[in-house]
Amino acid sequence: MSLDPRLVAQLRVRPRDWSAWLVLADWLTEHNDERGELVRLRHRLATEPLTATNSWELRELVLEREAEITVAFAATVGSVEGVRLDWQDGFVVSTRVTAIEPATRDFVEGLDGHPAVLFDERTLAPRGPVGVHSWLQHAKMFRFTRLALSGQRLTPYEVAAMAECEALAGVWWLDLSGNPIEDAGVGYLVEASWFGDLTWLDLEECQIQLVGATRLVRAADAGAMGTLILRRNPFTPSRLPFRSPEAVATTTVIV
């Protein structure tokens, strides 16, 4: 049984909205899907004023039912080395890819449209150094939304290749900490068509000087950035340009 695409779309836009979850619960119950009951139990746990004893009992029931349901649906999804699935209420809600191989590509591709997949937040988190070009060529198929590339030894030229990749348009979370991208890499990064959609960016210890840091802060303030991390870079934080109160209120710069 495939989920109603309209309900899935609602939840992807409002993943923390209980009203959307309860609409899904009603739909699941109407279709004799036990996950509807689980969603309602979790809603009670999150919203009802319960005594300590009742809260503990309900939490234990939720954990027990979720484990049972997840095991049942996990059997229909399968598994493969190099991909970790995160579950909630019997649904896959995120995927963590640690290896770009034919088996992982086939497995992730098979998740599309699966009834156990609700909203699949996809993170690339390589186990060790991996060439940028080896995964960029598959980025369109994987549709990554988060890139955890800390310590990958990326150079400014590899950041340039990332910046030119239109398939990264869905990425909103990017960790490049520990990569020597320097000011040159910053220049490529802020020119990427998808940079303005980033809401979280970690550039700790990336050998960024004051010129690059200034450019980053101005670009972050102009986009959707919520958090920009610039710790342990060779510039004096007090020399960053003045930021308006409006900019400070929307983007947190950590130096």
C-alpha cells in the first residue's frame, strides 16, 4: 500500500506539525495500518498532561510498539552495508550513506516510492577520504540534503566542482570543517547556485582568512543561513565587518 502523496507532501513541509501527523494517523487507521495507532500514542505522549507514572508507562508502550512495527517494515525494506536507515513510527525518515558503491546506489534507488519511506532526509557521510568526483556523478540519483564532509582533505578546486554541481540544489546542511579550502574555496562556494538555500554551514579550521570570512558572512546574511561556524580560522573575529541587528537576528555566526 502506497501512502497518499498529498499527506506525505504536507508532512515534508511541516514535519513537526502534529495536526498533519494526526491526519496521516486517520488515513493509516482507515487503511488498517497499525502505524496509525502508533502515531496517536506518540501524540498523547508529547501533548497530554500525564503523571510521571502514566508518562513512563505510555513511553514504554510506544517503544515496544515501535520496535515491533519497525522490525516488520524493516524486513520489507532490507539492508545493505554502507547505508543506515533512521526510523520513526514505522517509517524511514532519514538515510545515511557512508559508501558510494553499486550496491548502495541500487538500494537507495529502491527506497523511492516504498510504503515504509515517509520523508527521506539523505546524508552523505563517507567513512574515509573519498574523491569529490566519485560521488558528485551520482549526486542527482542520491538527492542528498546533508553533506558531512569533515576532514575529507578537500581543496579549493574540489569545492569548485561541488559549486558547479546543480544536483546539490536540495542540500541545506553542509559540514566542510577540517578541509583546507582557503579563501579561494570560499569564493567558489558563495557563487554556487544553491549556496543561498543553505541553512547550516560548518567551516571550522578551513584556513580561511579575514577576506574570505567577510565574504562568507555577507553572503550568509543575504541568504537563508541560520548558522555559520567559522571557529579556528586564521583571522581576528573582532575585525569582521559590522552586521545589522536584522542580520544578527537571522544568522548566528560562531567564531
